[in-house]
Amino acid sequence: MRLGFVGLGIMGAPMALNLLKGGHELTVWNRTAAACEPLRAAGAAVAETAAATAAASDITFAMLADPEAALAVADGPEGICAGLRPGAGYVDMSTVDAATSAQVAAAVAAVAGRFVEAPVSGTKAPAEQGTLIILAAGDRELYDQAAPALDLMGKKRVFLGAVGQGARMKLVVNMIMGGMMTAFCEGLALAGNSDLDPEELLAILEAGALANPMFRGKGPNMIAGHFGVAFPLKHMQKDLRLALALGQEQAVALPTATAANDRFTAALTAGDGNLDFSAVWRVWDD
């Protein structure tokens, strides 16, 4: 099966590489052309446009930064839909809102293509390891056809029904993660101002019911002031903003997510958007 991949950023590049390692013929494209070179060196073909990527592929995957990028790459000039053959598939793994996903699905349907949204839960290391969690919705036949490729990128995949359900689930997951991170920062700040050892706080959390991979993986680096990017802070703030919009649409009060978004917005305003999302700690640590 001939595959395509567009969007070779922090997440997309290792995901595409896993498709190559799985033995698939792969064509790639990225808006910044230099990002294609490591994939070319690994054996991928490099297309001139997103449309050319789709034209060369039975299924094209995408991992893009935000709703604006997702729409532009899908339906803009020389976008995916301009090259998608009738019956070919487009699997958008970007994190967007349900309305954006529906717009992309409509654009794909207009050229007789098939569409699945498949946002992922996980950051850079799971993308490299092929252990993402894939939250899919849309065309069930395409989902089943894409399953072997999805399994090269993720350790678990779920099919959630109609287009929009994958997008909504991903926003709920990231909303919870953003709230957990800000609560963690508050705990670190309160411990530090109370003359408590933050390393001891981490050990206590790890020993009890609050133990989790995020605190375990991020905590020591946060204390040391290291924020090497695995998931950019600007993307977490975007996801919180989209989750709050979903809450308003569904008439669900989200006071904790609102407070978390305030902190991430402050960090974004301070210029930390390109750091890891754990750099929200700097709002307390400054």
C-alpha cells in the first residue's frame, strides 16, 4: 500500500519514519521543505506539494499544528483535496476542533475521497516509539484499511464513531492533562515556599495514588529548569482554548480548565510558547 505523510514536525517526522520502518512505500511533504530531508535519507520520496503527495498515495496521513493549518493543507491551493483520487483516503491526525474536522471531511467528500480523523494522545517520545494512543472517527472502512499503518504509530487505537468524536475526545484528554500540569505547578510552588524539598514531594507523589508518568517524567526537569520540547506549550494552550469552546457549546462549566488556560496564556504571553508545555511552571517560578 502506497502511503503519504504531510506535516513533519516534532510528532509527524517520527510517525512517518515508523511507517517507513514498517516497510511501506512513503511519499512525504512539509511546508518547510528542509524537514523532508531526514525522511528522504531514510528512503521516502519527497513531493513538491501536498496535492502531489495525495496523488501518489492510497492513504495520506497528516499531522498539522492547528485548525488553520489543517484546513489550509487539506483544501487550500495545491492541498490534499487537489490531488486526492476518488476512493483514496485521508487520515488527519492533527488536534483540531470538531467543526474544523467536519470542514475537512466535507472537502474530502467533495472530491469523492474518504476521511478519518485520528488525533493522538502522546508526545515526542511515544511518537518515536510507536506507542501513541489513536482516537479515530469517520469512515469505518478506511479506518480498517489504515489499521496496519496506524498500528505502526500507536500502541492502542479506538474507533469512536462519526467525524467529530475523535476531535472531541482528544480535547477532553488534553484538557485534563493541562489541568493536571497546573495543579502540579501549584503544588511545587506551595512546597517550595513552605521550605519543603521538591524532590521529596516527587518521591511522595510517586509512592502513592497520584503516581503518574507525567509527574515522573516532567518533575525533575521542571525543578532543574529544563524544558526541552516534547509537546509545545503553545499547542497545549490551543487545545485548552478549543476545549473551553467545546464546553461552551455543550453548556458544561469548566472552571478548572479556565484557570489552567489562564496560566498557559500567561506563559505564552511571556514568550514561552515554543518550550515544552511543562514550562508553564515558569509562571510560578519567576
